[in-house]
Amino acid sequence: MIVTIDGPAGAGKSSAARALAKRLQFAFLDTGAMYRAVALAALRRGLDWNDAAALADLAQQLNIEVRQYHTYLDGQDVSDDIRSHEVTSVTHYAANNPAVREHLVALQRQAAHQLDIVTEGRDQGTVVFPHAECKIFLVASAEERARRRVRDLEARGEKLSLEEVLADQNRRDARDAERDVGPLVAADDATIVDSDGMSHDEVVDYLEELVRARRTGNK
Ligand code: DC
């Protein structure tokens, strides 16, 4: 069974998807980590961000493995490095590159092959797994999402103001929604869940209910 969770940055997809996968004893795939890993590799090599072909070539050569809760880039655990503000702010170069997307979409399908899996991203229910049995589109207000991001960055020792994070997030939202390939959009058959005012556990409880109902064919 494939469960897709898409939605904008900071809606709580990642923590909800992880917890849901644990409860269901499903595998978990964080597809944003793949785009982040490509961006990190390009940063480390000092690649020219305007050279889309070079970025696509690089993506093909990398060995990116997203294993449950860890991300490996050419064998090195980069789970922490890919979450920095610097990587976050350049990942759109990878996400907006059609050839990079094509390559990563193929890797994502391969990773999910014959597994019960919860997969999280922007285009999982629309492009990558259009036949997924259960599709969720998780949203929250821009302010709530920015507050969560500030807290996450603080926990990493990076201090940014709410205004900075909100402005950055608005730019990312616009880029995610406007790109030609794999834009952020809810699949027609996705259930839209607004997590504003809900605790983490309430969100996970609700998602679990949705999945179990799908499994038994009630919805
Ligand atoms: O979910 P995240 O913040 O880790 O995503 C990082 C970036 O990758 C973000 O700019 C959106 C993009 N992304 C994407 O385009 N498609 C996906 N399936 C997952 C993430």
C-alpha cells in the first residue's frame, strides 16, 4: 500500500509522515531529502547554479540513498547537513530542474517498489504515485508553518527571525506552486487536512484513521 503525503514546507508533513509510518509499520520515504542532497553536492562542488545541464549531470552521478530516517550522499550520512538554512535556500535549483526531477522520480518509484510505504513530498500523489491507495494533502497557515520552522532552526542552533523565515517560506511556496514540472498541487483524489490548531498526535491519529479506513475499503 502506498500512502502519499504532500503539502507546503512546514505543514508538519515530515514529522507526521514518520510517526504514521511507525504506527502502521510501513517504510518511510522523505523525497525532499533527495532534492536537498543534490543541492548539497552542488554546493560542495561550487557548481554554477545557472548551469542546469551540469546540475542534471551531477544528479545522475551521485549515489543518493534515503533509508528510513537517514540520507546518504555517496556513502556519507548527510542527514543533518541537508537541513541547514544554506541548503534549504538553494534546493529549489534542484527541485526546478526537470532532468533532476525525472531522475529522482525514478529513484523514488524504485525505493517504493513492493513496499508498504508512506512517502512525503510535493508531487507524490500527483506525479510519482498517481495510483497510490491513500493520498493526503497536509496544509497549515503560513504563520503557523513559519513559527515551526523558526523552532526547528533554533533547535539546530540557527537563529532567524520569524519575518526572515516567513519571507523565505513565501518565496519557496511560490516557486513550489509555479514550477512547470511536479508543482505543489493537491491530487484530485487527495484528502486535504488542515493541521492548524491540531497537535502532532491529533494529526497522526487522524491520518491513521484515514489510512485504516482506506485499507478496509470504508472510504
Ligand atoms: O520537504 P522539504 O522542505 O525537505 O523539501 C525541500 C525542497 O525540495 C523544497 O524546495 C521542495 C522540494 N521538493 C520537491 O520539489 N518535490 C518533492 N517531492 C519534495 C521536495
